[in-house]
Amino acid sequence: MTSNPYAPPSAPVNDAQPQALSLKRPAAVDRACTLLWCSVGLSILSMVLENMVTVQPPAAMKGLLGLLLGVPITLWFTTKLKRGRNWMRVVLTTLTVLGVLMVPFMLLALRQIYVAGQGAHFAVLIVNIAMTIVRVALIVVVTILINLRAAKEWFQAMRDRGYSAA
């Protein structure tokens, strides 16, 4: 058979195969989990500094209760994030947005507490405000890290492969 000079050129056509997304956890997720623990560490440091200046049983109990609640919750958050649970990414993002909206009210309340009860401990007020701002900044950075493109794609891949259950 002879070739047709008017026939279009032929070329093998294959559907492009999408590249398999690695199930390796992105570094951004690991950094986010580390920063969550740094935030807990700052909370503990803030509690210790406050209790050093104001030795009052209610303040110590409040700090202890915060510690007993904060550490297990952070452990739960980081465990679920490291396992690729997309729902935890959404929960943490939502809580961060709500928390950032509450920051002005928290700072105002903190100021009122110190002005009303402990005007002599102005340095503690400044340290607590500074630590609150740093902790909020850490949580905002955590939220940005878990919502980066690579992290979102990894969370999505984990969900698509059935790893999204509790």
C-alpha cells in the first residue's frame, strides 16, 4: 500500500497520566505542628510569669486548668494534622479566624483585669499582652502553613485515599 501525500501526519496519542501525589507529609504541616507546640510553650511561660508575680490560688488554678486542657487539645490537633485529616485543617482554620476576631476583646479584658486588681504589676500586663500577640501570630502562621497549596493537595490526597476517618 502506498502512502497518501494528503493524509495528516500521524503520531501516537496517549492520554497524559497525572503524576501520583506523594503521600509524604509536606514540611509545612510539620512546621505548623511544631509552631502549635511553641504556642503552648509560650502559654506555659506566661502562666509561670504571672504566678511568680501574683501568688493567688485562683490564678494558679486557672493556669493549671488551662494547661490541663491546652496540652491534650494541642496533642489532638497535631496528631490529626500529621495524619492528614482535612477536617482538622478546616476546624483549625475556622477556630483561628474566630480567635483573631476575638483578640481585641481579649487584650481589652486583660488590661481591665490588671487595672482593676493589680495596678502595681504593669510589667506583667505588658509581658502578657506581648505574649498574647506572639501566640496569635504563631497560630496565624500555622493556619497559613496548613493552607499552602502543597499542604492542601496532600490533605486532599489523604482524604481521597480514604485516610480521612477520625
